[in-house]
Amino acid sequence: MLEGKICFVSGAARGKGNGRAIALKLAEAGADIAVGDIRREEAQGVADEIQALGRRSLAVEMDVGDYEQVEAGFKAIREELGPVDVLVNNAAIMTNVATISKMKKEAWEKEITVNLSGAFFCVKQVFDEMIERKWGRIINISSVAGTMGGFGQCSYSSSKAGLIGLTKTIALEGARSGVTANAVTLGIIGTDAFYDLPEKARKSVAGRVPMKKEGAPQDVASMVAYLASDDAGYITGANVMLTGGLDLFAF
């Protein structure tokens, strides 16, 4: 399905993370994968898993919020694997939990820089090349916090809402050149961060979902793999809600 394609997935090192699941799924579909993360050793572990599947893979240590690191990382990817055909902006932080009154300027700026500017920095590295080749896929991982808001999550919600706007603009600018851009907006997914919560908190959060359960990273990976494929070539500018119905009005 993706034979001969080069993919880059940011934030792909955590063991139960969406990024690792996405990277492995794209490799299973035939792509070669650049694994980006600030955690060098863990990223290398994922790259080793991908190589065991018979695909080429490169671990790239990268803070997506640092433009110079992003430039250097994509230069290494071009030299080792080739130009990127599929970009998955998955890297994000959610460390700034505070009400607006108590939110510090520096914390706001850090989360916006990593979650939103980081995606833009990565797009800048691949977009013109995709336009020239008349083919490309850009997939941004957003959150229901970006569509519903989140108490104490002003910076995170804003960054994820911004990703949706960025996605639609990329889609417009790439539409005539075979470059699609779509957002996948996530609800409650069973990642490392979810399982770090106490069991009582996990049950409470999952209980808000109409399906009464959390999603799995594999659910996210399957949707991303579809949007990366030729089968999804007429889908662009979409915001795919992968939430189990969390975004629905329910009593």
C-alpha cells in the first residue's frame, strides 16, 4: 500500500504511544520510516523494530520546537532514506495544566511552540518537495481539547485547535498538486499517559465516552495508514473525529 514511500513520524518513541503504533503500521504497509523523538534511545528501539519488519528506518533525535534541530533532522533523513512522502505530526506535550489566571507566559509559549509551531516547522521541511513530486500526505494529530476546550488546558487546547486550522490551510495550498492534509482528532486513547493515571481516574475518564471505553493506539494507526494511502487521495482538509463519540452531545 505504501511501498517505496518515506514516512516521518514525530513523537514516536514511547512504548504505548500513538507515534510508535503509527510508525509500525506504516512500516507494515511497506513504507520506510524515520522515527523522530527527543528520546534518542527509545527512538532507536522503534527503528530496530521497523528494521526487523524488513523496512529501512532511521532514528532522529529531534525537538520539533527547535527549528534548527528540525532542519538538521530532515537533512539527515534525506541523506539516509530520501525525501519524505508522508509526514505525521504526532509530537506533543501536555504538561501545562493551569487555569488562565495562573498560567505562566513561559509555559504557554512552550506548549504552543512544541505542539503547533513544531508541526509547522516540519511541514516547512517537506511541503515544497511534495509539491514538486505532485504527491504527498500530511497528517496532523489533534485532540478533542482543540474542539471542545479543556478546563486548565488553555495552551494545549489552543495548540490543538490551531493544528486543525493549519491542516485546512495546507490542504488548500496543496490541493492542485496532489498533496493532501488531514487532521485526526483524538479522544481518550490508551497510551502511556492514560495508563499513568490512577485506575479510578481512568475509569472516570473512559466512562464519559459513549462507547464506555478508551480507544487504542492501533485505532489511531489504522486511520493514519488509511489517510496516507492512495485510497484516501480525494480526502483533504478533513478533521477526522476518532473519539468513540466523546464529542457528541449525550445525557
